Amino acid sequence: MVIADQKVVSIHYRLSNDDGQIIQESASGAPLSYVHGAGNIIPGLESALSGKTAGDKLNVSVDPEQGYGARNDALIQELPRDVFEGVEDIQEGMQLQAHSEQGTQVITVTKVDGERVTVDGNHPLAGQTLNFEVEVDSVRDATAEEIAHGHVHKEE
Ligand code: ZN
């Protein structure tokens, strides 16, 4: 079966940056499953997988525009510590969830200076070229419910 829209695709993958550092990988024996064409994975990887079949191996280099976007300096903000009411101990490197009209966003605390806290709303992988080594594990038809929901349902 060929990978196309409305197929459930399972892949093993390893993601590394341009320095060869491994950023993420699927656990052995537990591939990542997604609904093709539903925007579950980054566009550059999804389009590279179109037309492939189970057993295919590919190396894909994804530019930031087809990945997590360019870094946007406007997403870096300095805020008073009061804003983080309820967070016990604000530290550099902490990741927090921020809720806004645009939905839930992960922000990273990049600096704590007394009462001033600097946060960065960029995706941690924004601005990076992403190098994927991928092996297609399986391809099946998505169920009507999976297509309606736009995500994979676990098989029993
Ligand atoms: Zn669902």
C-alpha cells in the first residue's frame, strides 16, 4: 500500500540537527503513527513520505520553512515575575504552557533576573534544518472515524 492522504502511516525515525546531534527518535519497536494529509507531522516530512511504501528507507532534510518555521524575535518577551503566579520556582530552561486565543503554546524561560523573567515562545526547533532518517514500518487505510478526527486511534 502506497502512502497517500487518509492512510495511517507508522514510521521509525531519527531526527538530528546539522551538527549531527540526535534530537528525537522513535523508541525501538514503537513506531510513530500519524494520519497522512492531516497535518499531524511537519509538512516537509509529510510530503517526502508521499508515495512511499512499507520497508522504504529515506533521508529527508527539512528546511525551517517546511519544519517549525523561522525564529521570530517578537516571541521573546521580558515579563514581571508576578505573571507567573502559581509557578513555584522559575528557572532558566523551564518550559511552561501558555494559553491564549491562538491555543496552547509552549514557552521556554530563557533568563531570570530578579523580578524580570525572559521567555521565548519560539518552538525549540524553529529556525533549524531537520535531518530525518526514516523507515516506513506500515501503511493502512484510516478508519472513517480517524479521518473525521484527523488523528490515529489506538488499535486494540
Ligand atoms: Zn479521535
